[in-house]
Amino acid sequence: MIRIGIDVGGTNTDAVVMDGTTVIAGVKAATTGDVMTGVVNALKAVLEASKMEASAIDVVMIGTTHFTNAVVQRRDLAKTAAVRLGLPATASLPPMVDWPEDLKVAIGGVGYLAHGGNEFDGRVISPIDEAELLGIAEDIKSKGINTIAITSVFSPVTNDFEKQAGEIFAKALPGVHITLSSDIGRIGLLERENAAIMNACLRDLSKHVIEAFRKAITETGIKGRFYLTQNDGTLMDAEFAEKFPVLTFASGPTNSMRGAAFLSGVADAIVVDIGGTTSDVGSLHKGFPRQATVAVEVGGVRTNFRMPDVFSIGLGGGSHVVETGGAIKVGPTSVGYRIVTEALIFGGTTLTTSDVVVASGRYDLGDKSKVAHLTPDFIARTQARIMSMLEDCVERSRLSPDPLPVIVVGGGSILVDGPIGGLEVIKPNHFAVANAVGAAIAQVSGEVDRVYALAEIGRDQALADAKERATEAAVAAGALRSSIEIVDVEDVPLAYLPGNATRVRVKAVGELHVG
Amino acid sequence: MSDKGYILKEADLHPLSIGAALLGTGGGGNPYIGFLRAREVFRQGATVPVIPLEVLTQDDWVGEVGGIGAPVVSAEKFEQGDEGTRALAAVESELGIEVAAMISGEIGGANAMEPVITAAKLGIGIVDGDGMGRAFPEVQMCTFFIYGGGVAPAAIADEKGNVVVYKHVIDMFWLERMARHTTVDMGATAMLALPPMRGDFVQKTAVPATVTQAVHIGRTVLKARKARKNVVETVVEETGAKLFFTGKITDIRRHLVGGFARGEAILSGLGDWAGSEAKIAIQNENLVLWVDGVPVLMVPDLIVNLELDTGEPLTTEVLRYGQRLAVIGLPAHDLLKTEKALEIIGPKAFGYPDLTYNPLEGKAK
């Protein structure tokens, strides 16, 4: 299978061509305001570099920060209605109660509370009231809103009410976009509802962006299908992504960590992605990034997305190096993308980390003579400072005392010299485009998060049921059944509940089924 | 009541929730949802007077409500909004009284917010104090019960309008057992009103000024964050807390015993404690801190883990390998240190028969 992986970042659009597990070519192009031009440029460049015909490409996988940026910058968001089913429960906090005011205003901030919802064990809180929902539909129509997020209490346990309400709205308001919270998030009502609302407000934009990607691919003559990568490092097809744009949040760091695992052939490791301004550090478990356990904010809104637990520090290839009072200070300020004009080695006047690396003789870049004045002592102390900064964040990301290797990727990888905190360092080939590689190798997943009463069915049966549901979810998402593996099983006993109520999370992952 | 005290405003709620989380000593539940609920009530124009203990009189009745249930459920099915007032109304009508103020049974964690919400709805005040000055895993570990408070009538209310009143209950253990059972029927979250108490009893048995303390701690944390100052240092300088250890978690063990999350965290020292090792025993809350094998802090004194860089108070369930912590201690109030109290909330009561309570004052550097 020949595939292209693309990572559309804020500054660069990277692309790679892969044949099976081999990287044929990798390129970097500038991201453009219209997205499409940058993607076309990257596609053309990578096809040329790989000497491949466009017709030979089977699939294209795209990782993008476009939707995250839209929310963060409050632009291109549709006016949205949030409907919650659960009355009388949850009436104390209306939808969007903890949103920043400007974002709430940007999406119209219309919330409704209606009857419905379930208890933790599936019992009904109150039955759904069709007349009530039709009244809400009427109001939504009068406000000219065409996208609705529906959230029912305990819908991760059973989502019948969300589906029923969705059908009622679809019938009453033909052509309306409907987002069900149970398709997106897990237990934790406000966070799941927030994610559903953000998804709903991105539906107009997602239509536009997916169309731009489709056009870019068609324009270069590629006939294969295309997919987008999600925050957990797995794929969704273009049609699905158009419905669930929110699932692309945080796919950038995930792709670079997955790419690092793939390029190095190591599944359990710490990954350090060093860019121009910052380094992102996270840990890989079975080839996937370990996820954050606390609520993650996106654009000031709490969500419970499956986000990689990444720690960032201000250290990159363009970081300023300053000596004050005998101490060396590296970063957090940086020349960023202006490194090609401002660093000493490129004829500029600012001393950067890259200059020090070139002065040390470990790497050849730009004009070496411009850094000949740096003393061996200064070089050594700067190196020591850089390594101690890296050691500090690698230590934070370690999950156990076991000596894991450290995989270093990204354009700033040249900063690393020798082991970090006694841990072996791996710098794989194609390290600069690891994120595009991560997109190209993305798999397909299915996940469940349910509460089981173990007193009734027993732990083994509960886990088997959860695994079965996760597997079916993966197949539904496009995974090849024979390749499916259960990569994560977590069961947490719920304190203060009898009947051994236990929350079970299972994730299944498989290879993309093409054809 | 008198005009002493002050008015709690919307701007105080966020600091209160942060201070309550810190006083939760690793447990007590997350006050986030409660903070949002209180804020909604305050935004409709409510203000709540904070009443110092000394102005309570024998004629005043003081009500106590608190959330009961599984924290994971309350993050999904949170309150309709009037559960607290309904439960309270049931005990009031049982006794034929009206309460003049509300008090929290447990300032540490989620239950710091409930009396505030109920008081705001009823247009009454809250007492500046609580029954623990911190968090403990069980309802009976509260000064009101340690010093002879009644256990009936009590009432439990759900979001649907159901209210169950316990008219006669022989002791706190039975109330806890029955209330837990009913809570599960109600969908695993409910609001429990305990028997209203006379003002003079509260005056003698409540841990004083803990609402003020929580707001002060929260303001200190927020102010330090805003000024980009070191939060841990600022908290130690300005709140009477003492620093006992800084280190990194090198091992964490957990097990569920009788519905309670027990465990221990092992830390290897950083900074002034480089080369030392510490151990923290956990049962929902932090119970004992040993440094190099010597017990230096123990219940009922407050043991709080702050994330070293951000000063964020860490609950025991989020502790994991590699986290860097500052362990700070705050002295428990004298009411928690009497012989009678230590029988229920001292180190022996939590399963450490070899430890004799050694109070915090004057021990830290």
C-alpha cells in the first residue's frame, strides 16, 4: 500500500510518501491561509521527490490543527443550539455555563434543558417528551440556527434518548446538523457536552475544509481515499471527519509521537519533539501516547478529550542563548522561523542554540566561521544547560523507574548530544517529518467507557462485553477485523457504590481496511 | 444576629473552591461543580453573610447539608438545584423550627460549597466554621458528632423531589448505612441534611473561621499565580502552612479496602531534601508523612500535596509516578486533638497502632 501522510501545522505543511513501512520521501512546505494551496504544494513536492505517479497513491492521511485554531481564534464558528436531556437533574447548571464569554457569544450561546436522561445503571431519569422537543425545534428554527448538539445524562451508558431526540429534530428541521455527545466523549457531563457543542459549531467549517482537502487531492491527480487523524492517533474517513471535526483536536503532538515510535521501531519510550521554539515531551506506551488524566482545556473550554499528556518547554533550535552573571540562559525566547536570517551562522546577529551546536563541530549548518569566537568552555556550559533542561522534562514524563529509551524527533533534534539523564537516545531517520509519518501510519480504533455492576455479571464477563463492544466500534470505523488488538483496558472500582459498580474503559485498534 | 462578620460575594467563590480543595488534604471531592452552582445562584443576585462563631446564640438554629454519593456520578448527573433546601426543609418541619444559618460539616473539598448554595437560596448566612477544618472519609469523623451532636432527624433528597426522613436513628453508623443505601436508589447522588444544631453547641464544637481560612488560601494561590510568583513558597509564607518535604514520586501503590481507596506514595527528595526519602500513607485523604523513616506529620494535622511548579493541590487519585510534589502541613485545630477526638481521627483510628499523635506545631524548618 502506497500512502501519503500530511501534517498541516500553523507554520509548515509536511508530507511524506510511504510504501508499506518504508519512507520514500519527505518534504516541508509553507502552510497557506487558504490551507488548500499549501496542501497542493506539499503534495506536488512530495510526489516529485518520491518519483511516484499520483495514480500510484492508495490513501492520503491528513493531520490538521485547523479546527483547534478556529476555536482558539474564535473564527468561522456557526451559531449553535445546545440541547440537554436530563430534567429534573442537572437544571442547576445550563449548557456552556463555564465557557469564556467571547466564545459563547461567537456561537450564539443558545442552550435548552429538556426531559430525558438515564441513571448510572441505565434506569430512566424521566421519559423523553416529544412535544417539549418540538417546541425547542420551533425556537431553534426561529433563531435561524442549523446545527444542534444533543447531550443526555449518562449517554455513554445508553444513548437511546440522544438518538430519539436526534430523529425528532431531524424530522422537524430538515437539513439541520446534529451532533450526539455519546459519539464524542465519555462520562463527565459538562466536559462531554462542551465537546459536542464545539463539534456542532465547527460543522459548517468542516464541510468547507474537507472539501478543500478533497479538491487539493483531486487537483494533484490522486484517486485514493483520504482520511483525517484524530487526537488518539487513529483515523477517521473524510465523511466521518466532516461530521466530527472536534476529534482532530491535538492530533499534531499525537502524530509526531506515533511517527517517532514508528521510525525508531520502539513502542515504549519517551518522545522529545524539538521544534524551533519549544520542545514537546510525552511518553509512548505500546506505540501510543499516554493520555492526560485531568480535564484538558481547548480555547478556554474544559473537555474530557483523549489528549496526549505532553509537557512543553521553551527550548528549540532557534532559542536565544544569553550569558548573564556567569550563568547560561537558554530560551524560552526564540527567533522561531526567522532563524534562517537571524542566527549567527546565517549571517544574523542573534546567538541561538543552533549556533552553539555548529560551533561544537557536531553538526554542519550555515557559515561555521561566524561562530568561531565561541570558547570551548562556553560551548560546553551551553550544552550542559540544554541537556539538563531536557533531562528535567524527560524525568517528568517517565511513568516508571524502568530505563526507557528517549526518541528525539523534529527539526531541532541536532541539539541533543549523548544520553539524556542516563537514558539511551535514539534519533531515527526522517526525524524532521515524524509528524507526517505519524499521520501516514495511523490506525483505526474503537473505544467504550461504561459502568458495569460486577455483582450482577462478574468482572470477566464485563471485560469481555466491553472488549466486544470496542472491537465492533473499531470495525465500524473501518478497521480490518483480523488485525484488531485490544491496546488498553482499565477498570476502576467506584468508591461508595454497592454492587461492585466499576467503570470499564477499553480501546481496540486495527489496521485500516482498504478496498 | 449581629452585624459582625462580612458578606461573601461572587468573586470569593473561586478562591473558596481553591482553598477548599487544598484543605481537602487529597480527598473531599472536587469542588468545581459546586463552585459553578454557587456562582449561578450568586449571579441571580444572592449574597451570603459570613457569621463568626462568637455571635451565635442559644436561640439560633444552624442547619447542615452535604452531598452524598459517588463522585464520578456527580460529575455526570449533577444537581437539579433545590435538593439541599428540600432536605433541610424536611428536618426543619420535623422539629418545627427554622434555621438561621447554615454550616459545612466538611470544609475540605466539595462540601464546602453546599451550605453556601443552600444559604444563598434561602437568603440566610453561613457560619464561619465547619465540623472538620479539613476532609475525612466518614461522616462521623466530625466534631459535631465527636462532641455529642444528635443524629436524627436527618433527611435525604434527590433531584426528582423524593425526600426520605430518618426520624429515629441509633447512631451515626446506622445513619450512614441507611443514607448510602437510599442514595444508590436515588441514582447515586443526593443531598443529606443532618440534624440542625443550637447556636451555642456550634459555638463550642465547630472548627472556627475555616470559611475565611479557605478564602484566604484561595486568594493567596490566585494572587501568586497572577504575579507569576512561586505558589508553594507564597502559600507557606502567607497561610501558616509549613513545608515538610519536596520530592518526586518514585512509587505508588493502591488497593481498595472496604470501599475506601488505601495506598501509599514513596517520594525521593529534591532540593533541600535531596538524598532523603519520604512515604505518604493514604486513605482517600493523606494520613501520615514519614521522612527517612521518621513520622513527621500525621492525622489529624493536615498533610497537603501541592504540585511543585504550579502549586495545584493534588487529590490522592491523581498521584502518579514522576510527579514532583511539595508536601506542606497545616496544624489541626485543638478540637481535633483531644483524647476523645483522637480516638476517632488520630493515627490509631486509621490503622497505625504504633503511632502516637505528635502535633505539628514548631516541628518544621
